[in-house]
Amino acid sequence: MGNESSPAASAILTLDLAALAENWRRLCRLAEGAEVAAVVKANGYGIGAAPVAKALRAAGCRSFFVAHASEGLTLRRTLPDADIYVLHGLLPGEEPAAQAAGLIATLNDLPQIDICAALGRRGRPLPAALHIDTGMTRLGLSEPDVHELARNPARLAGLDLRLVMSHLACSEEDGNPMNPRQLAEFERLRALLPAAPASLANSAGIFLGPPYRFEMVRAGVALYGANPLERGVNPMVQVVHLQGRILQTRRVDSPRTVGYGATHLADRSARIATVGVGYADGYPRSLGNRGFAHVGSQRVPVVGRVSMDLITLDVTRLPADAAEPGTLVDLMGGNVDIDELAVAAGTNTYELLTRLGPRYRRIYTGGPHDA
Ligand SMILES: *Cc1c(COP(=O)(O)O)cnc(C)c1O
């Protein structure tokens, strides 16, 4: 079995950039006038930051968010003329390179504000966002920090304040009281700061209604086709399709165990298909005896443990010729709902996507340049 350019790659990851752009347009319609920025941290949630950014920029997206400054510097090569926000802010020493690349630092504490403001006062004002913590207790300015800035607005001189933002903790739960509590907190604290466009909502936050949307929403997972809501029909289009190839199908003639730890007992007359994808490829090990795949429209269970490079499927119920070696099976996307698979794995769709491994043959379709 071949290298990455082989037509018989043992696993194929197809990423539909037209679907990605369609999801961005859907969110634009849903956001009713708020700008929809794209969150492309962690290599575009595993999909590929550069192709994602290029496709969304071509669709009209103007603002992008990454976590690390290093991600922003790399992204700048793909996006010469878009706004790139760095959520983690800047580490000491990163300021000059970030400034040269025109990155917009999201400033999360007063020392960082002082460093960047001083830098901006020496030259051109430094574009920056302020992140107020309203309930994550992770990154962001505390209430006393905001009061200090309100008392002493000169500390912001030198900054070109582009955005004031916060982040929701429970946005996928429509009725959670955290949502209105954080909204009220955000309204109250941002009123103490100089006027600037505001942003609170992530993907799910868009669906909480107009008061949550402000001037900008920051969409991540929904762009990549995950259901942003905990319940109900997924309003997004699928972007990710992972297919693994059956390497061998074993007919069991007397009861025998399958895989490491002998955790599954295959009955007499069972058929077990082995697929060339494992936990080293980001297929969660927790899906052993829990996961499922699709051979065409037929759902088949993962039996036995997930190995580093292989999984085993019980294909006993399929017609004899439907699970031959070489057959491609859906592992994520296609007939396999990624959100359902994530739940089966005991994780969320974010983790499933961001772990998509490097060994797949990656195919980008529907991009702005292959029309
Ligand atoms: C990751 C992230 C987002 C995007 O969240 P999704 O739920 O993927 O839409 C938005 N804002 C911040 C601060 C983030 O860290």
C-alpha cells in the first residue's frame, strides 16, 4: 500500500471547501448583519488553516482568529489583507514580529496592555482587542482591571482599539442562566471602556439571539460542519469526510477474540473487516467496542480495541461481497455523523476534528481555485 500520492491510499480525508464557504454564508444570514469572523486556530480545527482561510477570504470573510502569535504569523502569508486576531495575546518578545505582520493582539491583562501601548506610543498606534473575562476564568481582564482602565484611560493611549470581546461558557445550552449572566456582565463592563466594536458569541452564541451578536461573532466549529447546538437538526453542511480502506476481511470459523486485550469475542461465522486507521491517526482509542462506521448505507460497529494503525469492524451482516479488501468505509462524515461519533467517543466534535492526523491523503474540493 502506497505513499501519499498513491491512488490506493489506505485512508482519504476529503475536505469540502465549498461546504465551508456555504456554512460561512449561512452564519452570515443567521447573524443578521453582525460580521462573521472565522476562528482558524489549531490548523483550522484540523481541516487546514491555509486552505480554510483562502476559501473563506474568497467568500468575503475579513476577520480571522488564531490562538498563538506564531499561528498568526504563518496565516499572514495566506492572508495579506485580512484582520488576524491573536486570542492568546503576545508573549514578551513577540510584540515586534506581531506588529510588523500587522496582527491584532487580544490583550488579556494590564502588563500586556502597558507593553503594547508603550510600543504604539513610540510609533504607529498598535491595533489591539481587549478581552474581558465574564465567566470563563481563563484568559481576560478581571473586573478590577476594567475599573483600573476606566479610572486611568491614558493606559490605553497608543492602542488602536479594534474590538472589545468576551467568551461564553455555556452557549450551546440555550436555557443556561450563565448566558444572560455573561451578557449582562459584558454589557456592564464594556461600557466602562472606550467605545469599540464588540464581540461575545462563538458559533453556538449566534443562535442565542440578536442581543448576543453585537458587531462581530466568532465562528469556529460550525464553519467546519459540526452542529453548534446540543439538540436538534444540524443547520450546517458537512465539510469533513474521512474514509478508511478495508485491508483484510477475516471469516471466523470458531469463536475467537478480536484485538489487543481480547475485549471482543467474535461468534462463529462472524466476519471482521480490518481498516487501516487507528489512534495514531486521531481515531479515538475510546471508540473501541463503542464506535461505528458505514459501509455504504449500512452501519457497522467497531469491535475490539482501536490499535495504533488499525480498527476492526463487525461486517457479518453485510452481503458477502460488500466488505472486500479495498472497499472504502465512512469513518467520519459521509453516513457517519461526526457529532454522534464524538459523543460515542466520550468527547466533543472539536477534539475529534483537531486530532485528525497527518497520515491521511488529504483532498480539498470546491476551493476558490479549482472551480
Ligand atoms: C475557539 C474560540 C471561538 C470559536 O468557538 P466555536 O465554538 O468553535 O465557534 C470563539 N472565541 C474564542 C475566544 C475561542 O477561543
